[in-house]
Amino acid sequence: MNAVKKEDCLVKKAYYEEKFLQEDSGEHPIRQLGELYLTEQKKDMSDLSYIRFAQGEVYFHNCDYEAAIFKWENIHNEMEPWAKKNIADAYFELGFLSTAEDIYKSITTESLTLNTEVALQLFTLYLEQSKYGEADQMIKNAVVLNPDYQNVTELACAFFEERKDWNSAVELAVNEAARTKSVDWFQKLHSLIENGHTHNHGASHFVPILYLAQKVDLALFEKLMSALWKSHETRDDYMAWITEATIILLDSDLQHTHQWKSLPQLMNETFIQLLSGKYYLADMAEIMPNLLTAWSKIADVKTAPLASAAALAWNDVFPSQINKDVIHSADEQLSQSTNQENLLVKSMELADSIKSWADGRGLKLHSRFASSIRELADLNTNRVMLAGKSTSEKSSFVNLLLNQPDSDMINTALPVLYKDGDEVEFQLISDENITTVSSSKEIIDAEGRQDTMLNYSAPNSFLREQSAAIIDYPEMDTLRSNSSQFLEAARMCDGLLFVLNTIEPFSAEECEFLLDVSEKIPFCPIHFVVKKSDMLTPEKITDIGKRIRNYFPEAELVTYSVDGNDVQQQEAFTRFSGENLSHDHKLRLRTGSMLFFIRRLIKHLLQQQVKVEEDLHESIQFEEDLLSRLQGAIHQLYDVEEEKTKAIQNAYRSLKDEIHADLLTTIPKLIKESADILREDSDYGNVHHLLNDEMNKRIDEYLQYTVHPTYINSLQDWISFSEGELNEAQELLISWNDSFNHLMGEERLRLECDFQILADWQRDADRMTGAIQIDKENILLKRTPSQVLLKSAGKIFGVIPANNTMMYNRYKNFIENENYHETAESIANKFFRQFELLEKAIPRDISLFFREPFKVLKKSADSYQEQVETNKAALSEMRSHPETFRDPIKLFDVRLRQIEWLEFQGKDSKIVY
């Protein structure tokens, strides 16, 4: 038995079968081995180790693990490492995992197979114990140790995927693909890439395996490249990946016979992405030339024209960056190719990209050009322009087509676009904006501008049935083919219908003018209309038609009569607008026109940078001025609040001081007048109680019926005064409100105060109209020396007969001459204590009155402060990094030029802008 076969038997624990069992014996292996054991034991130089090893295997297979362990523990020859491994296997089966682990780890051997088996058994043991970290290390050791061992790499891959350890799975796939060059491992790597499991690997990580994949299978190489390309599109290292990928393609000697399936289209999409306005030129200085060169190298039949046009377009804008041989080859290929791309769709996509970029930066597109692009994108409507020197003849023909009387037609010097619509609507389209017209004056005012067109939508059965729109170009005093307005209007159309002058039809001037138009808009069909008249006999009309076809072979001449059948005229127009405008012809015509307007749009954006800077500067100045005014208004409002608080508080204190002074004057007088209840025969032992009660009674009546009503009336006057002061403040705020809103150009501020405080004060005043409650004042019961003397004397004389006249005079004299200021002050304080909550709340209430205006002003000020900072940052960024504005526009120009190369190269036309 050779070594390989022996190790295989040892792994399967089948050593006993190969070494000792007889194939033709029908006896059980245990009996056969037992007999062999007895025979060997009888020998003088017996060696029972091998038989014991074999017996252990049989016991193991029959689940007698303890017997197996016993047999294997007595192995001490070269089979001992295998015996130890088997003992560990038995303990594993018995569930003694810790013992099994220790035995596995104690095995020392030079056998690659045994070391691999030990690593795999430890891997299984750790999985059983959920020790995934140790299991991970064991399976990785097994792969490093013996990757060719059966199922080791497959087991490792399954484990990594189960644990979602994608980094390890990817590394295993890469290493095994490189080691084995097996298509299966390349496919496994491709699957991992496609499922997004390579995001933690850098752009250069897979370069070596990609070079190897080229040698294994180009189709496999393309699949890997494509998958990696897509996985990098949303990553930060996308540009680094493009660099690596293009270098691989340029360095490789790729077979020209290989049919590329996905890479060329991916490179086309990448080219468009890079020109979308998201990237700067500095990022593409080295990337784009390599990308275009590599793309040209592998382009298939479908993308070859795109690649060639892209290289030529880049060279137009950034000359000398691409190798001259590449440019020469691109020019040749493009001239010989037949482009099948829908260039109108590509043009529309470019226009959308420009709009998205401009919208994202708050830039305003040229409204008229943007509107023209939208009109051209509507392939469901055929647009025809009517033009001519004679307004009356042209207008009468328009009337016939639209089946409308002259009174319903629009009399204006502006070009008018007639469209079918659900309701009547007028729109003025200028360079700056699109506005809905509500009066004829607006149209008249717009006639002085050269950049304006009038859109007129209204229900019209003819236009609706024919899916048509008509541009009625105003009368031209002189035919000037270089009129930019005329050419721009003509580029919106699918054909020009020229109304001839009946007096001199198809004059030399008209012919020269239209030849110029045909040269500038090569695909625009031109046809003619002439009004029937007595001067135009059938022979003359035939002659006019011949002269026309000498210069415009495809042109038709339509005659019409004002008194003729409208249906016939409309049928003639239908033939012109329908039959003479094939779909392919319309696509080419509209593509050229679309490119024209996109070119103008890009030019406008380049010019707009200066305007944007100026607008930002002006906006900052305006907003800073407005912010300063708002902050000034806030400070002034604090002053107004303080002023009104002081005025209203002073008014309240004034009424309070007046009543207080009256109390201090009247109360002592009332007290003194109370002496009139004294009589000579009064009981001077208790008279001080009677006097004290009388004094309090008179004071209470005075407070209830004189002071309190006076206070309530004064409080009403105070509320009226306060209302006037607060109304004055509100009027001031209203003037501020109007001023700020006028400056802001919108109803942004509403500085409304809270007049609820007046209602609250009135409610408090109403609650005060009831009787007031004031505790009695101990006027004569206080222990002053004079009072004590009188009180004592009264008691004495109440017992001992006294001189009543003397007591009467003394009491009266005391009451009338005593100082009652302290008493009056005490009573006044008690009176006003009932109203002190109102007084103390005045500052808080007035603060509530002004709270909302403060809030509105502060919020607006904060908003303008933020806007100022934002605009300053934007202006600083624009001035310090002009490339953020210019680079995307340059890149849009490259994309535009690519479409222009595709549209015009090698065709019987030329770019005319």
C-alpha cells in the first residue's frame, strides 16, 4: 500500500480494510482482527500496534468509542499521531469537546494530510461551540496549508458567506482564481462583485486578477471589468477606478476578434456621467484622454461612432490632449460609419442635464431658448411657419387655415405661435421669463422688444385634428436672412411656408432670401403659397412653379383664394405638413435645431457668470441694507416699547397720585369732623370706641361712594389713554410693515400687536366696580401718650363725678388738633393694595403687546443674516474657484460637440450657427 493510499485510508479510518481484512472472508472484522491479534501475540518478536490501530477503527465505526480509545492509547510507533487524532475524534463524538481540543492541539507531525485533517476537525469543533473567531482562523490555516485538499476551499467559502465575512470570501476567490486559473473561481469573484461585496477593496486591488483574467478568458475578463465598473460608480474612488481600468485596457494586447458586449456601452455611459456637471476638469485632465483612447480601442459597431465623436469633441475643446493617431483614426472611422443613434433623444438628455445643473445652482436659463427646446421635444406636433412680405395676404391665409374671421385674429408685430388648447391663453415668451398675458397693453408694450414671441392657445379643431401648430411671422419690411429672430423662429418649425407677393411673386429678393435660409437651416423644407388673383393666370402660376423648382426642386406651390373652399385650403396645408414631413426628416431637422438652441443656451450660461456675480453682489448689498434696517427697527421697537411703557405707567401713577393726595387731605378732615358726635353728657369712659367706629364709618363711606367711583372713572380714562398710545405704536408698525414689504417685494411681514391686553385691563376694571373691603383702622385705640391720658381720664371720671365740660373740651381739642397723616397714609395704602396687581403687570402686559412684532422682526432678521452669509460664501467660492462654474459648461460643450460630430460628420450638411 503506497503512502497516498495509506493516508487516504487513515483519513477514512479504513486502514483495517486495506491492511488486514480478507475480501473473501465472511467473518466480522472484529473476529478477523481478534484472530490476527492472537496469532501475532504468539510470536517471539510480536508487534501488536498495527492490529490495535485497526481494531480501534472498527470499534469507532461501531460507536464503541471507549474501546477505540483504549486500543489507540497503546500505539507508540509512526502511527501514533494518527492514533492521537482518532482518539480526539472519539472524544468529539462522545461530546468531550475540551478534551478533544487539547488532544488535537497536542499532535505534532510532518504529514500535510494529517495537519490538514486536524485543522478541519478543530474548525468543526469550534463551530460546534459557536467559537466563530477560532473557527475562522482554523479554516484559513487549512486553506493556506493545503488549498488542494478536497473541499477545503469550498468549505471555507461557504463558511465566509454564511458568516457574511465578505472580505475573506473575496480574498479567497481572488487567491484561488489566481492559483488555479479556474473559471469557477473567476465566476465566484464575479458573483461577489455583482452582489456588492467588494466595497471595502480599493480601485487597484483587483488589477492583477484582471490582467490574469484576460489570459484565461476575454469574456470572463469583460464580465469582471463590467461588474467592477458598476460597483465603483457610486463610490468615492470612481475616478481612481476609471484610471486603473483604462490603463489595463491600454496596456493589454486585446484580440480584435472578440465581440465586446458590455464594456463599450459602460464607457459610453461613463463619458456622459463625467460630462454631467458633477466633476471638475482638474479631475479629468488625465482620465478622459485615456478613457476615450481605450473606448476607441474596444468600441463595437454600435458604440464606435459614439467613441470616435467623443474623442473628436474632446479634442475640439481641449486640443493636443489625445494622441494624434487616435484623433486621425476617429475621424476616419466616423466618416465611414453609419450612426444609428437617436440624436434628438441624446440632445434632449443633454438639455435636461444642463437644466438640472442650472437648477441646482439657482441659475436662470434663457427662457426663450428653453421654451424652444421644449417645443422641439414634442414630436407629436408638427410646427409650420408662415412668412412673407405681404401681411394682408399672409393673414388671410392664416385665417383660412384656422377657420377664424379677421376680427378673431391677433394683430401684433410679434411672431405668434398658434396652438390648440383647452382654453384661451396668451403667453409672452422673452429671454428673461414667460408671463401670462391679461391685457392687450402687455402685448403692445412687448412689441418694442426683439426677443419676444407670443404663444396663443385656444380650442381649434383643425390644429387638433392635424396635430399641428402654426407660427405666424410678422411682416418683414426688408428680407434679411441674417435676422437672428427670424432664424430662431424658423428653427422651431418643421417647415417654412412662404407667402409670395402677388404683384411680383418669387422676386429675386425673395429667392435670394430663401436660399440664404436654406443654407443656414439645411434640412428645413420650404414651400410656397400664392393668392389667386386676376393678374395670375394658370400659365403664370405654372411659370412661377417652374422658376421655384429651379432653386428648390422639392418645393410645392399652393394657391388659395379668399373666396374659395376653406376645406380645400386646409387639405392642401395638410398635404404639405403631413406628407412632406417624414419622421426621419423631422428627426434630423429637429436635432439640428435642438443643437442650435443648446449651443445658444451654453453661450448664455457662459455669459451669465458675470451676471451671477453681479446679482450676488447686488443681492448681498440689498440684503445687508435690509438686515441693517430690520436690526434698526428692532432697536427702535425696544425704544417704542420703553416709551409706551413709561407713558402708560406715568398715566396710571398720575391718576393714583391724584387720588392718593385727595385721600391724604380728606381722611384727616373726616376724622376731625367726627368730633361733632361728642356731647358734654357723653360717656367718656367708652367714648373713644364710639369715636373710632364713627371715624371708620365716615372714612368707609368716603372710600365706597367717592374715592372708588372716582378711581374707576379714572381707570377708564387711563385705559382710553393707553389705547391711544398703543394704537399710535401699531400705526407706526403698520408703516414699517408696508415699507419692509415694499422693499422685499412680497407680503412677508405682518407686524400685528396683541390688543388683548386692553380687553384684559377692561375686564379687570369691570371686576373692580363692586364694593371694596378695607379693615377698620384703630385711629383712637392706638397707645399714644395723649390717647392714654384721655382714655385713663375717661375711666376715672366714669367713677368719680367729673367736670364733663372740661372733658368734652379736652377730647374735642385733641381730636381736632391731632396729626392724622400716618393714619391717612395707612388707609390709602390699604385702598391701593387692592389694585396693585394691575399696576405691577403693566410692563409685562405691554411686553406681551409687542411680543409678536419683535418675533417677526427677529425671525426676518435671522433669515436675512443667513441669506447674506450664504450669498457671501457663494460669491467667495465663485471668485476663488471660477472652475466650479466654467468647468461644467465646458464639459456640456464637449457633449454637445459629440452630438454635432455624429449629426453632421460625413453627411451632406454642415454646422451653421
